[in-house]
Amino acid sequence: MRVLLLMLAGLLALALWLRHDNLALSRSLATANQVASEQKKALAALSQQLSLSQQMARANENAQVRLRESLAAAGEERANREAAIGRLLNENEALRRWYTAQLPDAVRRLHVRTACASAAHCLQRLPEGEFLPDAGKQSNH
């Protein structure tokens, strides 16, 4: 009978130890599943960011191509205009005199800019969409 009680106590201790071990493993499995779930979410977010950045890169490349084409077209247009001005100057003596004449003082004063107190103050004076000539350079007109 003692042997039976000892065996029963041993089996009970083994069952308790296995239950404890099973609970620890269950907790570890739950933690591992939670970490895996968080990693899946992070991976999905990173994948979405990657696809978005690739779309932006493609859009930027397309915009650069369009800008290069626009720049080339503007260069061709500028060359055509310069050629037309050259032809007109060669054809018309009065136009040639007008083109090479000095601008009146009132017009020249419009091209002279006063000093700026700060960079922000200068930016406020710039007209939108128009480039101002360099104040230090003489006008071609």
C-alpha cells in the first residue's frame, strides 16, 4: 500500500509539474503569436510604404521627363525667337536703331532695385512668375 501511495504521489507530482510546464509553454506560445502578429502588421505597413515610395519615384521620374521635354521646347522656342529677331534686325534699319538705343532714364530706374533689409523683405518685393534682371548688369535694350 505504501508503494501505491508513493507511486500515486509521484504521479500527482509529475502531473502538477507537467501542468506547470504546459502553462508556461502556453504563455510562451501566446507571447510568440502576439509578437508574430505585431511583426506581420509592421511588415504590412512597411510594404505599403515601399509601394507608395515606388509610386512617388515613378511620378518624379515622369515629372522630370516632362520638365526636360518642356525645357528642350523652351530652348527651341528661344532659339527661334533669337533667329527671328536677328532676321528682323537685318531687314529693318529703324528697328535695328531702336533695338540698340539706350533705354530712357525713367525705364532704367525701374530696373534698379533698392537694398533689402533682410532676405524675407527682398522676397516680398519679387513679382510672382516674373524674373527680374540683375541690377548690376546693363539691359540689352
